[in-house]
Amino acid sequence: IMVKCCSAIGCASRCLPNSKLKGLTFHVFPTDENVKRKWVLAMKRLDVNAAGIWEPKKGDVLCSRHFKKTDFDRSAPNIKLKPGVIPSIFDPSSHLQEHSYSVMDSPKKLKHKLDHVISELEDTKKSLRNVLDREKRFQKSLRKTIRELKDECLISQETANRLEAFCWECCQESIERDYIS
């Protein structure tokens, strides 16, 4: 058998054998559509997958923590809610945890998101490799040009060395600046 859990966001109440002893009772959603709608709106729970207001399923419950003491009819042996009452006690910070409900995306949806991120990462790696290859080719051609200038005696060995050192520094700096940060 499945343990019933309270449907309110951020509420950890579970319907266990000792719940009643702790004064905790669990209440199914009203069959009256109008009152049910008011319960759902009071909960401010969104359904991330359906991108709308969450809808209770058959057997979903709210625990007594979300109702005022005056909402209960304690005259009967079984504690009941008075007709037409609306739950009104919700932790205001709990709806901030709503994003954790997005983890309830179906495995298929999560896999799709993961695949998308992986493919973006692969594309980024590919373009980084291309840039680094371009950088290497540029460096090679620059070195070749420096060698040719020196061979033609258009620049001295010292100038060639300085240019080569400068070219190497420049390329290293741009690689670090653009791709490591």
C-alpha cells in the first residue's frame, strides 16, 4: 500500500498509523467542483509539466495543518471538516521551493534536456577546437613569414627572435583570455 502524503508544497506530512495520535488528520479534496477549485487556488501549487495550476488526482489529500482549528467539526467521533471550508494555512516560503517540482519532469523529458545540454557542449567544444586550430595555423604562418623575412635579410636575427617571442606571447595571451576565462 502507498503511504498518502500531503499535497501541499513543502509539507512533509505523511499519513502513518500514529498520525491521528499526533493530532494529524488527512482530508480528500471536495467532490464539489466549486469548493475543490477554491482549495486548489488556495494552495498556489503549480504543475510544472502542464505549465498551469496543479490538479488533484483521486486519493490526493491535504493534512489538517492547512486548516484553522475552527474549520473542524469535532462533535462526531471522527474529526471532519465543516462543509465548504477552504484550507488557508500554507507556508509562504514553501512556494519558493516550487522549482524543486521540476525534478518531477518525466525521465523522458529530463533525458531530452540532458541530451540538449550535451549537444550544446559538444558544439561548443567543436567551435573551441576550430578556433584553437585557426590560432595554431595563424601562428605557423606568422613564424614562416618571420623566417622568410630573416632569410631574405630584410630583418636581423635579433628582430626575428623578438618578433617570434612576441608572436608566441600574443597567441598564448589570446588563448588564455578567450578560452580559459
